[in-house]
Amino acid sequence: MNYYGGGVGGPIWVPWLYDGRTKKTFFYYTFAGIRNLQPANVGLMSVPTALERQGDFSQSYTTQTVGGVLTQYPIQIYDPNTWNYDGLGDRQQFPGNKINRPLDSEAVAYLNLIPLPEGPSNGSGTDTNNYTKNENQNDKFAGSTLRLDQNWNDKNKSFLDLRYNNWSEISYDPFGPNPPYVYANGLLQTRSNRGFTLDHTIILKPNLVADLRYTISGWRGVSTNPSAGISQTTLGFPTSFAAQSQFPSIPQVNGIVSGSENGGLGTSTNSYTHDENQDITADLTQTFKGHNLKYGFEYLIQQEGAGGLGASGGQFTFGTNWTTPNPNQTAASNQGEDLASMLLGLPTSGTIPTNATAFWSQRYTGFYVQDDWRKTSKLTINLGLRWDYQRPLTERYNRYYSKFNPGLAQPAVTTPAQAAYSANVLGGNATTGSAATGYALLQQYRPAASSFVVTGGIEYAGTGGTSRYVNNASWKWFQPRLGFAYRLLNDTVVRGGLGRFVQGEFYTSMASQSGYSASTPFQGTTNNYETIATTWDNPFPNGLVPQTGDSLGSLTNVGSTTSYVDPNVGRNYIDTASFSVQQQVKKEYVVEVGAVYNKTHGEWIGWPTNIPSTPAWYAAYTPTFASNGLPVATLAGNQQVSNPFKGVPYITNGTQNNSTIAASQLLNPSPLNGTITDNRGDGRVYYYALNATVQRRLRNGFSIIQVFTWGKSITENGLYGPLIAERVNKTLNSGDHKLHYTLTPIYQLPFGRGKLFDKNAGKLTDELIGGWEVTGQYNFESGTPLVLPTNSAFFQGGDPALGSKKNGQQWFNTSKFAAFPTKNTTPTALAAYPSWTGVLNLPGAQYTPPSSSASPQNGVYQDFATWGTYNETTFGNIRNPYTNNVNLGLRKSFQLIEGISFQLRLDAFNAFNHPTFGGIDTTPGDAYFGALSGTSPSGLAQANSPRRIELGGTLRF
């Protein structure tokens, strides 16, 4: 990394025209630049092997640890064109697990953008962690500031501050920065900031001073991928598909590699943001007897222009649905393969967006009064009150909605769907066969067609009486503050305070531009992956969902809402209290011990709504068994039944094209929707800490600062347990750092002229031995708590910590956890489960498979759909590795001539090259469950930056 820059200042002087020395006009200009090229995001990725890219999965495998035994299971792939070849819905396995027909040409071209593995896998799967990231972070920064000061007279002075900087970065390129691999992954970012401040100060009276200030700040950012702008046709896609994109781009693909930086491959980002803030402030400062009074006003205009094309070339996810034995049954972990689906040209899901732009605005007004009252020579009291009003966000052209009315009836959708429900579901057209349990479920828990009513609709801003505001306005934000400082003894001061602080917000995420933006789903199947409807070759043959604006009103994309924000959600605010004692020891030491408590209100909690009744939910997901203990392969709620919404108008999420639908969805109060999340400001975060600071002021060339913090952060802003439980989880914050210690010394070496040693040194000697300074910083920070699978796997209970016995291969007591059995967990493996799991007492545990090749291998794998516990997920003594870092610096100062000096700096960051590891595997059943980096010791990935040495210089004049 290279830093460079400088500054120059003085009076403005133009010969024969202007003399700033007499007119009291001064300037100061600075320039700074950074060039940085360094490794980033080191670690391992998983990429397909050479054989797999050819459609050959004969050598591919996955693993699972059961009862402490790591077992390999060969990957099995099935031909999607052979559905129901046996009359039971099953597919035929590809002979030898090799695709025996021509591979999809677009998939082959796409895989050429991904490098081959660099080594073998870590043993937990065919291609697990077989590629080392080759990622660099390349930054460029340049910035300038210019300040002009004018002293008009003894009572008036002004300054003008101008600033500009520009930053660009190429990063997130684990395959390297060069084509063609950079097109699969990479991120290009630019940021520019500009602004000016005009300030004028007036001395109205000897005890009354006014300050007026006007500031404009602008920020522009662009984020894109290297593959944006490259047509899909370069990979062999048809011109008709490329023409549907807002912007030509290589499609984003998910599910083929793991460890990619952008969550997938290809173009996921193509966006810009342009912010501009105008801030007007007026402040008065008045002194009166023992009072120092301050009055203030602020008016802030915030504006943002934004546009995001996103995955404009289309986004596709490849899963195992097409290559498992039966699409209507839960497959074993080794059945089906994501890459095989890609090579067959069969995405599991996908979308292509057509997105609108927006111009957001918000106004803020605030007033405050503050009194710093020196009541006695020992006691100072601080009293303050602030009130502000933040007008809610608006969009200039009302191209959005933020209000969702969950109770709004939709007769245009209900009427035809209700008739189809009555005829095709309640009419019992499938009272026998595998789907019978799905129909029976609905006939029992939704027997009246009159209850089959679609509700819920969006309300566009500025239409039909709906407010233009994103959320409801609030005028209640009074923020009192109280503080004091008391000199208890000559060298002892006690301080404390209470206050409420309301956060300013600019949340465009609360609004949706649905209608003005549109998303067209990829419709690969209309009958739950039984037969193929559309392939990757021409993914959107029927065109795209149109951009209708607000013309359809509440019928816009009806049934597509998955979440909304309560209009009364309000702003976050913090109540805080602090207390500290400061003691001076001798002359150079100051010791301070204090405590702080913060309570944050208004955190969002996502409450699930539109969920079925508890009895219906249990009936949908409780397994049933044959007389021999064999569980029914598909739970009643997962059974596909006739879709009442097929062909119904105004539905655009793909449901209108499907012939079947899961029975469980039709149990929801509004049967067109799945679960809808209502985000309310009910959450809280608590933080309390003990702080201790020891400071030695600079004396004899030596100073030191030590800071110690012990704290705890608790969150109450999430839910856990089964879907129907809606229980708030109050737990240790996953970002909590319990201990934090920092030591920062500075020592000016006592050599040279005027110093302890050789204080009468000559000029040359002084240049050699004088002016040396050593600096350092030691930082220790405890790791954040691990989030453990106490509610998603068998958990014995108690404390899973190992204390001093933990190591890189077992960071916590993994024997307290056991993965839920899967479909291919054998009776032998099931018998090896610890007795505390109770697995052998579960329904279906006595089932015995007729052969070792039968599927399933046990009768309990379905028993966990309604599993629910309320165990803690974080433990204060089970944390990620701590941070233990030392930075060292060496300085040498040279006095060149009178008033001009130069300092040479040498800094070593992470000087001892101490690695920090992370990524602890918390998935029971994985080969390296509980291990650092989720891998073997030879595959550990350093999470922090390695040692970095910088050389710099500063010229002062």
C-alpha cells in the first residue's frame, strides 16, 4: 500500500492585484492519494472437477458423520426425462452415473469461465475446498481539500471549505483479475464525494456569538461486475433472450460453486446511487453568570437518485430437483446433483428483472437548547433538550408502495379460484393414490369453499387517499439529556449522565417499486418437477412480466407480497446512562473507571403472518406410517393437489401457470400467499460495559494509553422455535465481544541534542542518532459467540464448552450434537446414535428396510418437520477465535532548515504475523463438524490480513 500527499497554506497573494496579508485572506490546500494492491479474502473454494464438467459423476461422492463414523455415499443422478417410468413416479438412474446425451452447450460455455481445481478435496466431498482463492484487492484513491478564511473585522469572519475525492476498487475476484475467469466473479466499484461548506461567525455582543452554516455534500457510487455489458449470446444463448434484458449481461448462476464472493457467478450487481444533502444550521452561544447557553436550529434536505439493474442477464439457481429419484419425495443427501442439472440445461428456479429508477427525498428539522451550568467551583451540571421532526421519505413521482393491507379482499382473484377449489379440491377428484392425503387434509381443515378468500393488497403512494409518505409521521421525538461533573477531591472527578438519542434514518428499503419494476420468474415446470416445461436454452419464451406502474392498483402482482413494514414502525432510539470516576496519580498518570448502559428501542422483528391454524399445521407435517412402520414418502402438506389459481388473472409470480400446488399453502388464511412477514419495531438491544483507562501523559519522551472494556450485548429482535410459535428470542448477541484490551505506547528515544544521552551532539551526529521514535499498538479482542445448531439438530443440553481442552479440530463438545437422520441413514447407523437423542423411540424407528439398497433406510427421517425446541443458540464461553494483534512503528524526524522538517515512517501491521482462523463448521454430520475453517488442519484459512509493512514520509513547512 502506498500513501502520498501534502499540504500548503498561507495568505492569498497575487502580485499587484491582491495581498491577503493586509486583507486577512488565507488559504490551505491538501492533496492525498492511496494505491493499494494486496491479497484479500483468502481461503478455499469448491469448484467442479474435470470429470464432473463432462457429465461423469461416477467418481463423485458426499459424506456424512453418524455416530462418529465418516461414511462416503456415491452421488447418484437420475434422468429427468424418465419420470414415472415405473408408474410410481420414479426416474431411472443414469447408467454408471454418467449423463448419456449431449450436454447443454450454454452450460459447457459457462463452465469454461471457472478454473479447474488446484488440488484434491478435503475428503468431505468430491470437490470440497479444492481451489485456493487467487484474490486481490486493488484500490485507488485521490482527494483534495481547499479552505479559504476571511477575517472581515473584529466581529465577523467567514470560511469556505471545498472538498473532493474519488475512489475505485477491483475486488471479489477469487479466480484472478484476468479474462475469462474474471467474468465469472468480480466486483468493480467507484465512489466520489464532493461538497462545500460556507460558514459565517458574528460576535453580536461580548457574551453572545452566532454561527451560520450552509453545507452541501454529494456522493455518487457505482457498483458493477466485469461480466456486465457482455451479451448472453457470447455463451450461446439465443438473441431473443439477450434482447429481453435491460442491459446485456452474463447470467448469474447459483449452486455450482461454493465460496464465491458475490453469492454466485456472473452478473449480480449493476447499480448506481447519487446522494445529495443540504444542511442549514444556526447556533447561538451565550454566557450568563455561571451558565454557558447554546441554542440551535438545523434544517436538512436529503435526496437520493438510485437505480439497480441487478442480475439483468437473468439469475438462475441449479438444485437437485431434476436429478433425484422422485420429485415428490424427499431425496437422500447423495441423490441428485446441482451440476448435473446445469449440464442438462434445467434450472431449479430463476428470475429476470426489469427495474425502475427512483428519486427519494426526506426533510429533517431539529431544535435544541443546552445549558452547561457551573454551579460551584466543584460542580458543573449539563441540562439539554432536543426535539426533531423527520418528515418521512417520499419519491418524487410516487413510483412505489410501502403500505400493504393484509385484510383487503381480492374478489377478481377469489371468484374464479373459489370455483376451482370447490370443484377440483373439495369435489375430491383424487381420493385415491399418492395425492389423496393432500386432498383429505384440505377437505378436513378447509371444508367450506366460502372460506377460500384471497386477501392482501398493496396501496400505492399518492393514490386512493394513500399517503405519499413511506411510513407514518411521528412528532414525539423529545430527547432530554442530563449530565454532571463533580470534583470530589483535588485529583478526583466524578462524572455521570442520562440521555435519549434518536437516530436519523433514510430507509428506502421500506418501499417497493413493484409494478414500476417487474420480475419474471423462470417457469421450469408446472407440476412440481415431474415434467419439463422450459429449459435454460430459452428461459422466458412467453416474454416478460410488463411494467404496469400503479395502473392496476391493489391487483398489481397480487399474491407476490412476502413481507412488509408496519407503517408505525418508527425510528430507532437509544436510552443511555453512564458513570465514571477519574483519578490523577502524581502528575503524569490519569486513571478512569466507568460503566455504561445502553438500551436500543425500535429494532425490527419479522413476525410471520398468514399461517394456518395450529391443528392444521400439525396435520400437514406430522408423518404417517404404513403397517410395517414405513413412513409415507410425502407428508400431507407437501402433497401436490390441483391448483385453483391456474389461469387466474392478475397473478404474475408463476402460480397462475402451475397445474398443481402444495396442499399446505391452500391452508393459509389467504391461500394465494405463503407466509407473509410483518416487520414491526418491537425489538430491543441491551448493552452494558465496564471501561477502564490508564493514561500516562507524555513525559521524558514516553506516553502510554491502556484501555480495557468488559461488556455484554443482548438482543431481543428475532424469533425462534416452530413457525407457529412466534416466540421472541432474547439471547447473547452474535456480534458480542466480551473483552477488549488496547495498549498504545509512544517512546521518543533519548538520544541526540537536548536528550538524556549525547545531549550536546553535533549536527551530523544528531541527524544520525536523534529524532527517533518508536510506536506500537497491541489489541486483544475476544471472539464473537458461535451460533450453534441447538434447535436444528439433536442437542443433549447443558454446556457444550470444552474450556482448555478445545483445539482446532474440536472447538466445542460436538458429542452433544447429532444430525437428524436422513433418508439414507442405515439401521446400523441409527442404532449407533447416542441414547440421549431418543431416536430409537421415535415413530417409525422399528421399521426395517427389505434390503441394503432400499430407500428409505429408516422410518424416522420424516419425524422432524414439526420438531421445535427453545434452546439457547449462543453461549458466552463458546466463541470464534480471539484477535491478538501487534502493530509496530518506527519514526525518524529530520530538521532540514528553519521551519521545514521531514519525517520518515516505517510501520508493520500484524507485525508478528499472528494468524486468526475462523469459519468454524457448525453443521452436525459434516466431515469436520466443530473444526476451524470446517476443514482439516492442512486446509486452515487465515481470516485476518497477513503482516503488512508500509514506508511513508511527511514533509512539514
